[in-house]
Amino acid sequence: MPLAHRVPELGALELLLAVARLGSLGRAARELGISQPAASGRIRSMERQLGVALLDRSPRGSRLTEAGALVTDWARRVVEAAEAFDAGTQALRGRRDSRLTVAASMTIAEYLLPGWLIALRAARPDTAVSLLAGNSATVAERLLSGEADLGFVEGLSIPEGLDGTVIGHDRLVVVAAPGHPWARRRTPLTAAELARAPLILRERGSGTRQVLDSALSKSGGLAEPLLELASTTAVKAAVVSGAGPAVLSELAVTEELTARRLTEIHLHGIPLRRALRAVWRRSQLPTGPARDLLTLTSQPTPPL
């Protein structure tokens, strides 16, 4: 028979210790926040389980039997061991909760995470947060290697070996400098035209590149890139300088579009909407500060 079926539960042992200390089942019940009938039932159940009487009950109170005194001594050691176990696990949680490493794809790292991290800092001022920015493939690698506790990616699906949840959506837009010929177009750009055009692109493995590759797959795929750059900021700077058009997150170009440093090129029939996801190692749900950060992603982000 398993030990759990032969040994009384911890709550019953704590009750027995309280009765021994206070000399009254009623006072012990009140101290532990349970009713006296519930306390009596717990003691009777323990006596049946052990096969010995533990208390002598009288109008003047409850007194330990000889067997009850022995069981109480053993129960004290069990409860002290449980308290040591609890203290140890609390120390482990404290060490885990003192740091958080987040891996995020470039757009989320630059335009969404700062607001979330400010809110996390207010809720957990003692947690040190490290941010590792890269493309979606790199985020997956860092999670799978254990280098990061929680990740954020943009793309078509959850990377292999990870679990995740959608936390929002993003729209990709075609942008060009105001002097580019596309900026003077009066008709939307078609998928075939976009596919044929040399673009300034993010590197392979980025969520932006994945979505664009998929959207243009039926139109012959992407042409040879005009430039291939490793960050959204670099791509944006190249477009503003007039080097050529690009496809970027709407989050990344809002300021430039408002200031008219860039022009959005309207599209016809090209699906460029993508999911933003929080991801973590498969079957390892986020805990501690990672769980708190995940909760914050579903709340409105305060302006920076």
C-alpha cells in the first residue's frame, strides 16, 4: 500500500499538535480556522487510519493517550520536516523570480515590449529583466536551449518544439520614400508587381520575411532582394534614404508615415496580416514573472 494511504495528512498532524499544546480540541480548531465538528472528524479519521486511540475526551478537555503522546512526537518531526521543505521551495521560487530573460523578435522588442516591461517593473521591482532581440527563428532557438524563459514572435505559426498563444495582430505595409515612382501610383499594387520588384528585406528567419514569402508564393515568390538587412530600423533607414521600397510592420512606420518621410503603397488582394504570439517551451507553462509578463500583454500598453 502506498505511504500516502498509511500516513495521516499534514493538516491532521498539525491539528494533533495543536490539541497537545492547547489541551482542548475546540481551541485547536479555532486556532486552525476549522469547526469543532470538522476537527473531531479529522481526529477520528486519523485514529481509524492508525488503529489506535489518540485522545481521551472529557468535559474538562482533551488529553493525549499514551499512544497519542508517541504519535504527537513523531508528528512534530514530520511537520518540522514539512516546514523545512516549504522554506526550501520558497527560496527556490525567490531565486527564480529574481530574474527573467525574454527573447523577442525585432518588431515586438522595439515597439511593444518596452511598455510591458515598464508595467512589469511596477509590479515586480525586484525582478531583473534581460531582453534578447533577434528574428523569430533565433527566439525559438533561445527558448529551446533554455537561454530564455519567455519569447515573443511574429509569423505564420508557433515554432517547432514550443507552445504559445496569440496576444495580438499586426499588419504589414509596403512603404517607399515620397520620391519613389510607387508613391505617385493611383492604382493599388498587385501581388505580381510586388513579387517582381527588388525590395529591401529583412533576413530569412524573420517573421516579416516568412509572412511575405507565404503571401507571394502563388505569384512566383520574392525577387532577388535589393538589400537584405538584419533589423527593422536598418530597413526603415534605407527606405527613408530612397534606396528602395520595403514591407514593414505598421507598428514600425507609424511615425514616419505621419511625418510623411515615408508613403504607404496600397495593395490589392495581398494578405499581409500576421499574428503576434507569446511562446514558451512545450509543456512548460510560464510561471512567476514570466506568467505576470504574459498577463500584461493582454492589457492596454501605456504610451511611452
